[in-house]
Amino acid sequence: KEANRPMPNKGDHGLGNEKFKPVVPWPHVEGVEVDLESIRRKNKAKNELNHHGGGDNKQQNIIQRQYLTFKPQTFVYRDPVLRPGLLGNFEPKEPEPHGVVGGPGEEAKPYVLGPDYKESIQASIKEFGFNMVASDMISLDRSVNDLRQEECKYWHYDDNLLTSSVVIVFHNEGWSTLMRTVHSVIKRTPRKYLAEIVLIDDFSNKAHLKERLDEYIKQWNGLVKVFRNERREGLIQARSIGAQKAKLGQVLVYLDAHCEVGINWYAPLIAPISKDRTTCTVPLIDVIDGNTYKIVPQGGGDEDGFARGAWDWSMLWKRVPLTKREKESRKTKTEPYRSPAMAGGLFAIERDFFFELGLYDPGLQIWGGENFEISYKIWQCGGKLLFVPCSRVGHIYRLQGWQGNPPPVYVGSSPTLKNYVRVVEVWWDEYKDYFYASRPETKALPYGDISELKKFREDHNCKSFKWFMEEIAYDITSYYPLPPKNVDWGEV
């Protein structure tokens, strides 16, 4: 019973008022699995009524029901104003409170466990990809360090910002890393703008993500909701399902299930969308160490750590330094800047605009390529993708030794490569030859029907990939030169 309590330092609604008690030894409650098939049979009648995407909301029909032109901007919003020396209107007036005063991991300082925990740590990394032993000892409401540029503290934003639904997809996630994501959003987001937090359980079979989770979120009186998929849909389609379930916020903010939002993260991220509904924004993503939970800026980029999202011609995600051209187009160092692509896990987009874009391609499976697909679709069809230096969110990257979450049997082999092929076939035009030159093994992969996606491009007068490469992604070829096209195809 003690091991199954939500957290030892929960205190008053998880705010850490009780004295910190370390979890020794680490309880392996999270390894308990449930029989999903019996749950599915038990709830079958109910699920037929409430099945995600049922009736008129079927995701496959979304693209066919698009507006042929995007809705006009109706929201009038004042531009942010930089007033050096005068603290911004969304800035906290006091240093943020600690989750547990003097507790481990506060202010995002590293929390290092001794050799006694080695076996438990390795077991937790194998199961979840992170050191869950340390995570479970750190307050869910811990304070974090402020990694922003000093200038960020002096921006003043229109008080009339759009509201948001925060969507978090998870599959067999560790308890404390998932809940710390939720706690951090509630702790650092002004309540008037946070419409709801929507959790999409993508067919997890861990016991702690069922009744325990349902019971735990009751403390927020409906602010946090859980919807459960009837089969493993994968990260991509689960995010589209999340868009359908999240009905209250004007903006959809997507976060991975193991994040911590930074100080005053919300206003800078939402302000450009309030100004222009066809803008999609991405926070600067910092690195949370999966062993010690220290938060540090991501490597790479320019002297300020600013980078643009890019790719090589085999479609691997890359980061390249912010260009002189982008710097010169801004008046201040911390204004949002254009990026050709995003990493995909963390971004904000107006809900209606995301539906007008058709959400993600329904043919993309599990994981991979969706970040490029949405980036190209936004840019080529008249929108903008901006990285926001004053909005920072920490993200834990999986550690070596994680056993992973294998794709479900019905998907078949190479879902990520098939996703890449669908994306280049729809959006890259003649540039797709460079992808096939880099990945000749994908030339024969079946990628399904893309006729509706091609029709979407035509109906919306979306621009060519050549335009995109020359106007937006002009710097990529200097880092990743175009490979020679293959002359012939065949087997040796």
C-alpha cells in the first residue's frame, strides 16, 4: 500500500508541504502490467459510442472536409513591447517557490545517487529510459533554473492572450516524469489561459497509468483529463486524436510526456499565434539529464545557442546555427525567428488552423517524419513556423539501455521509413530524387494512397518545395550539400 501511494512528498495537492521522505528502497510498482484485452472487452459497449474519431469526426475524413481557404484573422492583438529595466507583465514578482525546501533536484541542480542504487537505476532505465529512482525522489513541483536571456524578462505582452489546451501523449511512461510534466504546466501557466490538460494514453499496459492516474488527477477538478486509445495508435495519430479531444482551448500546445516548462514560458509562445493565426510556434528545448535531472541548454546553434531546425537528405533531424539573414530581420536578440522545421515533440498551433491543415497525414504511422510533414505543410501552404527564444521547455532524452516500445504487429516493418517516403512524395516535388539517392532502400517501399494529400496541396495553392528551399530553408544545402541523383535503379 505504501508503495502505491502517488508520491511520498505529495502533501497538499502535490505542492510539497510535507517533509521530504526519500523512497528507500525504490518500489518497483511501475513494472506491474494490466490485461488490456480484458479491459477492452469489459468496456466494449461504451467504447463503441465514445470511440475516438467516431461518427463525423473520423480522422480519415478530416482532410476531405477542409476549408479551401483558411479562415481570416479576427483577433486583434497588440504587439509585445520590450521595456528594458521594467519587469514584464507576465514575469513572476518573486523567485519561484521550491517544491520541497532543501529537497533533491530543486533549481534543477543535479541529484546524484550512490552505488547502493545502481541495480535499481539500471532496471528503471531499461524499463522507462530514465533514472526513475532519482526522479521519484524529486518533488513533482520542484523549482527550475532560468536559462533565458536576460532581455526576456522585460517583454510586455497583451493581456488578452489566446487560451490553450495542453495535449500530452504517453505510452508506458514512468509515473513521476509524466506527473512532473503536468505539475510544471499547472505551476507555471497563468490559470486564466490554461483551458485544460488533455492526456492521451496510447494503449499503455502499466497498472500505475490506469486507476491510480484517474484517482490522482481528481485533485484538479476536471482541469486534467485522460482519454485512452483502444489500440496502440503511435505518437503521430495519438496527437491527432488529442486535437479532437481537446475542445476548450483556442490553441493546442503539444508537449512530450517527460518535460518541464520554464519560467514565463506561456506568453512568449502564444503571443505570435494571437497576432497571426497561421503561425506555429516552438519553444527552445533544453536538455533534462535523464540520470540526474539537471537542466542545461541544448548544444549546437550560434553563440547564443539559437539554432534552426533542419534535415539531411536521408531525412535525419538536424540543428544548424541561426543565420545572419534571420538575425538582421529582427530588432532585438530575443524576438521569435523563422525555422524551416521543428523537432516535432513540443509546439503550439491554433486549434482551428491545425484542423484546416488536416492535422497530421492519417497515413503516417507510429513515429517519425511527422515533424517534417507539418513543417512543410505550414510553410508551403501560407503559414509560418517560429522558434521562440523566451519560451523554454526542458525535455528528457532516453538513455542508453532503454529496451524501447516496439511498434504493434499490425503496423508491419519500417514504419518510419514509409513515413519519410510519404512525406517526400507529397511535399518534395523534384527534390525527392535526393532522398532516394541517400536512401535507395526506400525506393520500393509501399507508401499507400496520397491522392487526398496531393489534392489538398492543389486546392490550397501550396507553394513548391523549390520555393521553400530558396526562401525559407536556404541555408540547409551549405551544411548538407545535395547528393548526386542516382542514374539507374536495380539490384546487384
